[in-house]
Amino acid sequence: MGQPWHFEKREVKPEQLASVLQELAGPDLLGINLTLPLKEEVFSHCSPTPEARAIGAINCLRWRDQGWEGHNSDGQGWLDSFQEELKVTLEGRKVLVLGAGGACRAVLHKVRGQRPAEIVLFNRTPERARALAQESERVVGWTDLASELEPDCVVVQTTSVGMWPNQHEVPLAWPARLPSGVIACDLVYNPSPTLWLSQAAEKGARTLDGCGMLVHQAMCAIEWWTGHKPESAPMMRALKNSLR
Ligand SMILES: NC(=O)c1ccc[n+]([C@@H]2O[C@H](COP(=O)([O-])OP(=O)(O)OC[C@H]3O[C@@H](n4cnc5c(N)ncnc54)[C@H](OP(=O)(O)O)[C@@H]3O)[C@@H](O)[C@H]2O)c1
């Protein structure tokens, strides 16, 4: 972007969060990204945007009017990646969502706004999926994937299963044959693709890995901090090179 900015990482334990935010407070800092386990902890230190409040997790902060503002760019990042890379919309499609953690809440928030035909939730611990489900949404058993698949449906895998160093694990087995037009998305980006996504591709599904979401959530955060949106291509190249 031709700007004299730099980005550095720090390990911050939950009990250190208050003092680190106090140290960094002020207009010289453009913004902060946060990851687990700080995404919920940080609510008590900032005023959340409506999007962050609806998702229940914060992944970026900026200093405004003498205080921290907290936002969530994960859901928008996933949706931008879906639309940019696959060039289709979610409208009218059945969407199956695996997982019930923070990343799932961000994706679900965005899926709900895209007028899907139906949303079905699966989670290893079904009570957590039931706690997320809205009235029109169904929670089914963790192993019911095969019976819920239908032509042109979208399956979004938001659990951490398959992530390095457990790259040989899959969250759920695909059936021997997939209906036509299935789109399989995995939020995990290391490795890219995951074993689960490769298996879907072998059975004829279109696939979306987690790299685009990672790049697009960062682009949304940079735009929120600076008012300038970076281009995706150089960020995607840098990410792919760092994952090699
Ligand atoms: N691409 C991106 O930009 C991006 C952004 C955010 C997150 N992510 C990725 O998304 C994944 C989830 O992150 P999160 O923040 O949502 O984590 P989280 O809040 O800890 O949720 C973890 C989810 O994974 C499930 N899970 C964990 N181990 C499992 C297993 N062995 N079998 C079945 N389910 C299992 C959990 O199920 P239970 O409820 O049963 O425990 C829960 O639904 C991570 O891999 C993260 O790297 C990617």
C-alpha cells in the first residue's frame, strides 16, 4: 500500500490484556488484531460494534474518542472470500455448518443475511449448536452429513479439525457419492487444502479453503483502521509463500 506502517505480533495472556491495552492506547497505533483466547475476553475493555456484538467475538480493535472500539471482520472476510473466489451467492442454497465456536458464529451471522434456503447446524457437542440455532434453523446429529447433502448445497467446516499438526484428521466422512454442485468450504488454512477438502474435491465438489477468509478478514480490518482497502492478490501471494 506504499505506507510507512508495520505490523508486529505479541503473545498476550488474558491476565495481561488490560495492561497491554493501556500501554498501546492512543492515536499513534492504527489497530490491533486479536486471536484466541482473547476474542471474548476483550469485550470488557472496549465498546463493540453492532457486528461484534451480534457475533459475540472481537478480532480487531481501534482507538477512537479516548477509548477502544472492538469489531469482528471474520464473518465479512469469509463472505468476501466466498463471493470473490467462487463467484456465486448463498441465496436460495441449503447451507450446512459444522462447528459451534467463535469462527462459526462469525460465519453464521453472515450466512443468515444472505437469504439461504435453509441453515442446518452440526456440532460434536450438539448443545452448543442448539444454543446458536435460531427458530428457523435445524440442529442435527454430528454424523448426519450424508443424509443432509443435496444438490448445490454449501457445507462450511468451521471446526479446528484437520489443522496442523493434526492434518491427517477429518471432522466427518463424506459419503461415497456427492450430489451435483456441492460447495465445500473449510476455514482451516494450514494445511491448504485440508484432507477433508481434498476428499470433497476428489468426489467432484467445488472447494474453498481458509486462506481467502484469512486474507479478507485482514483486508476488512485494515480498511476499518485506515479507511483504505488493500488488494487481495499480494496478500494472498504472501500468505501462500509463508505456508509453503
Ligand atoms: N481462515 C480464517 O481466517 C479463520 C478465522 C478464524 C478461525 N479459523 C479457524 O477456524 C477453526 C475454529 O476456530 P474457532 O475460533 O471457532 O475455535 P473454537 O471456538 O475453539 O471452536 C472449535 C470448534 O471445533 C470443534 N472441535 C474441536 N475439536 C474437535 C474434534 N476433535 N471433533 C469434532 N469437533 C471438534 C468444537 O466442537 P465442540 O463444541 O464439541 O468442542 C467447536 O465447534 C480453527 O481451525 C481456526 O484456525 C480460521
